[in-house]
Amino acid sequence: MYIKRHAAQALHDLKKHFGAVLVSGPRQVGKTTLIEESIIKPGNGKISQANLDDPVLLQAALDESGRFFLDHEPPVFIDEIQYAPKLFPYIKMIADREKKNGLFFLSGSQQFSMMQGLSESLAGRVGIIDLLGLSLREIKNDPFCEPFCPAADYFSARKKPPRFDYHSLWNIIWRGTMPRLYADPAFPHAAFYSAYVRTYIERDVRAIVNVGDERKFLSFIRSSAARTAQMLNIAKLAEDTDVSRTSAERWLSILTSAGLVFLLRPFHANIGKREIKAPKMYFLDTGLAAYLTGWDNPQVLCKGAMGGAFFETFVIAEIIKSYINKGIQPPLYYYRDKEQREIDLLISRNGRLFPLEIKMTANPDKKHISAFAVLDELPAPYVRGEGGLVCCYDELVSLGAGDKVIPFRYL
């Protein structure tokens, strides 16, 4: 069963303007299926395919790179392109010679190695779409696909989304958002993620870097998952997994480049300082994080010590998806100052900062957004926009001064 992806429109838009389009993201998020359903099938056989998971095709791409596109003439879809970076110069050469758009459709999982090849060979010639797991909108077959922002125009366009059962939400948080788990609802959750982690370590990680001790690397992933929605303390993370700080930094870069972890940068009025303060770390698939941290079912997860962190992680991931599914890099930050005043999320749009707090509560109160007042102290050109409390209350209601209680179903 194919679940329609909101990124399909961005894919169609990019193919009109670039000779090559790349769909990048973690394993199993539906990159191949997106291109097949959105480009290949509607093309009625006019676009050929080459899957580099096939060892024969891969060997040809590696040994006979110059001849590869004689056998696979554009327009062509090349799956798992990261295995054959030698093809990038030939894609550039053909795109420059033909001066046509929509010649190459590429997909791949290892962002770091791919981006290095792209920056060297295809800079300015390739449109890039990042894809993550299913969004809540996609799971519910909701066609609304505008990036989330707690502004009046967003809610005017959003109308009233269908009501959504709280317990169903926690089943999604616990099970995760990988398309395979929704195309086949009977697929065992634990079996899927066990195979996922094993494949990730054995194939992707080894291809990127020699981690040395796979047992420690798995421990590092688990420790990272246990810290989702927390400020990153790389020294403590290294200490808890018994590795050097250098190894921890390198391994974290692997998780972020692979699209498994998102680092939310702090906001500072001085742009240069945004890279200095510690980011907050979020696992982008809560199902994977729940598996790695050993939560047996959604009820235990919801009521456990990490319930709030998982709810916040899910909300952040949903907001990120609402942007990247439109082909937009998420303009997201968090705020924390020396007085320990903190705002979970800031969305920057057209010179305005829209603050959000994220709480599991079903009893919203103005005290939950008291930190928003700090934004009124920021110097020009920053202007505070409307804010909101994303929570488990079921109605969209005002908290005053343009701020709202925002049920999670409005994401």
C-alpha cells in the first residue's frame, strides 16, 4: 500500500529547474518509492532505472563509469547513488551538454559521502529533497502541506483538522513513522528496528568510517537516544559510552549526516554566536529511539520518565517534516539565556520570531508561555510574532496577545 507523500510536489517542482534531482534521507523512509510513484510510473516507461544495490550494476558503475550512461541513457533513475560517486562527473558532463531538466533522478542514504561528491561535481546543477519518515498528516491522509507556523494565516489555511485520539498518537510515537510499518501494520515493531539497526551499522556506518568497536558504537547510539530533547553534552556522552571526545564527535556527525539525529541550534541576537552554545539533540524517528531505549509498549512510554521528552521530540520532528516536505530548510532554533529562561522552539519567518512551548499537558495555562516575554527585549531587527503552546488539549483557543493553545493535531 502506497501512502502519498507530501514531498512529491517538491520533487515535481525541482525536476522542472534542474538537470538532476536527489532524494536523500535515512534508510527505509521511502526515497525509492517516492521517485517510483511520482516520476517513474507516471512516465509510462520513458525513464529507465538502475539500482546500485545490484552487485553487477554497481561493478559496472565503478569499473566502467564512462560507459555506464551508454547502457542507461537519460532520463534515468539511479537508486543508492552513494555507492558510485565516480558517476557524478559524468552526470555533470551530460547535464551541461544536454542543457535539459529532469535528466537524472537520484536517491541515496549516506548524506555525508553524497554531499561531498555533489559539492565537488554537481554544485548548482542538482536539486535536493531531504526525506524523513511519514508525517502525521501523511499517516492520516491529510492533504494539507503548508509548513507549520503559529501565525494567524497558518490557522486560517489549516481550518479544523480531524480530531485525533490521544492513545493513537502514543502508538505512533512508540511505533515510529517508517513507511513499512504502516504499509504492513502487522509487521513486528521490534523485528523491524532490530534489522534496521543491524543494517545501518553493517552497511552505512562501515561505508562512512571505521568505527573500530561496533559494540561501543551501538552503546553510543542508545545513549544518544536516551538524551533526545536534551541539550547536548558531548563530554558526558563520551564518558558514558567509554570513548574519547573525538570519537563521540565523529560518531555524532555520522548520526546527523545520516538523518537520524537533528541538532537544534540556539538562537542568539548575534548570529555568529549561534554556533557557540550547545545545541539540543533530537532523534528524528521516535520509534527507533523507543526501541533503542527499551520501551515495551506505548502506554509505558507515555507514563514513563521520558514521556515528555518523546512528546517534544515527536512535535519537533513533525514541524521539521512540514518544512522539508516543501523543499525548505527548517528555520528553527531554541532559546535559552543566562537567567535560564528557555523557549522550546523559535520559528524564524520574514524577520519575525514565533515562539513555541511543547508540553504533554491537557491543562494549558498562561504560565507555560511566560518565557515568551523575553523576546520583547530583543534588539531590532527582531520582532516577536504570535506564539503557542503545543499540547494535548483538544481545542484551539487563545491565551491572549496572539498566543494560542495548539492541539497536536494542528501540526
